[in-house]
Amino acid sequence: MISIVRWIVYGSYTLVLIFSTTFLIFFYWTIRTYKKNDKLPTIYIYTMILCNFGLIFRGFLDGVIPEIISKDAYYWFHNPTGIYLNVFNDFVYYFPMTLTILTLAHRIYLVFFPIGKAFDSEYLKWYCFAFSMMLLTVMLIPFFSACAGSFDYYLFAFRSGCPPKVHWITQFLASYFWIVPVVCMVLNIILIFHMSLKSKKNNQMSQNSASARQAQERRLLIQSIALTTFILSHEIASFITELYIEEFFSLPELTQRAILCGRAAVVDLVCFFIYFIVTPSTRRILLEKTNTVNGKKNSVTRVKNCT
């Protein structure tokens, strides 16, 4: 009976990874072939797709493969490669959080310079590259120290190279990096309210334009909160687990695995949630493409410049 439940847990998690992979491939193809993709934040989208692929790879490597191979085979592979894979795992996990800084700066810039060119695609590529290099540099500091470590599948914990200590950068990222997207969310909300108050003072807007603007502001507000909540979903679940750590380790081993798989599955679906569930413009494009693939007549989708 236990083996059947175990099969269900890991079978379900594997299906999540396969579904997310399929969605990412279809999403990339849709955006790549979309005729008006210059009106979409394609640099952000492609970056998020790459990170999501990395998260899925991590999911297979850390969550599925260890269930297939023996414990000895796991440590034979994990001991020499664990610290390298840990840098990769942390990078694809934390970089979407880092991108919230860039997207916030982009929105603020467009508010004050609506026709500015500082965030055109050719520059945005270099901004993303610069942010990625800064994050990678920070992560390589503990990697080259004596405290380089990795997550151990069988211990349910991070295994440091200098136990019981952990490098202070590793500790900082794990404990406080969630503050970055939260601060960006708060500033996003302030920016949205600022735009709302500014539009209300402008009496030249028609009633229809005012209603459309208010609806757009509500969508932006909901989207900002939803995106941050989803990006932080793993952190929230981790905090709850740490809060009740004794109760967590008192649970049966399979229950602990199921909880960890559930936490990981939410992160592995990040692009599906952000670009299909939360963002109406990309959802319409995806549904339109689906109808086209199925041979149905598609309607025209109008997409405004967005970030």
C-alpha cells in the first residue's frame, strides 16, 4: 500500500514537470511566432522560460531521479556534483526574484518617460545579463569557500561543507532574499495608486476611458500581488515548515516527501501561473494559438505595450 501511495506522489510530481515542460515549449513557440511580439516584454518572457526550464531540470534531478536509482548510486553522483548543481539550482530560483527589481525600474521609467528608449530590447538584454552576472558572482563566493554545500535528498536538508555553520551569503539568500520581491510589490502598488490619482485629476478623460483605466489599474494591482505571492510561494511554505520543524520531522517519511514535492511543484509551474493564469494578454495569445492549432478561426488579439 505504501509503495502505491509513493508511486502516486512521485507520479503526480512527474506529471507536473512534464506538463510544465510542454507548456514552456508551446509558450516559447507561441511568443516566437506571434506577429506583434514587439509589443510584449519578450526579453523578460524568454528569461523566465529559461529559468523555469532550469527549475524543471532541478526537479527531475533532485526529486524524481533519486526515487529511481539506489541510495549508493545517488551519493556516487551527488557527492562530486552536488555543490555545482546547487549553484545552478539557486541561480534559476533566485533570478526571477531579482528580475522584479528590473521590471519595477522599467515601469517607473515608463511613467516618467513614456517615449524613452532606455529600456528598449537591445538595452534590456544587457540589463538582464548584468543582473545575472551580479547574482552569479554573489553565489560563487560561498561556492569557492570551505562552506560550499548542497541539498541532500535523504537528509531533507542543506548539507554544508563546514557543518554546523553555513556561509553567511547562503544564509542571507535563504533567510532574507524574499524581501526583494516584497519591496518591489509594495513599490508597484504605490506606483499604481500614484497613476490612479494622477488620472483622476485629469478631467479631460472621457467616462469610457476613465472606466477602462480603472479596470487596468485593478488588474495591475491584482497581478502585482499575485505574482509576488506566487514567486514567494516556496519561501512561504519553507517558513511554515521551519516554524513547525519538529512536527514536520515527526511525520512519516513519505508525507514529508509529498510536502516537499508539493512545494517544488508550485515553483515548477511559475511561468504557467504568471503568463497564463495571471496575465490576461498572454493568456489570450496562448488560447488564440491553441484555437489556430486546432483548426478553429481565431479572433484578433490586441496587445498594448506592457512590462
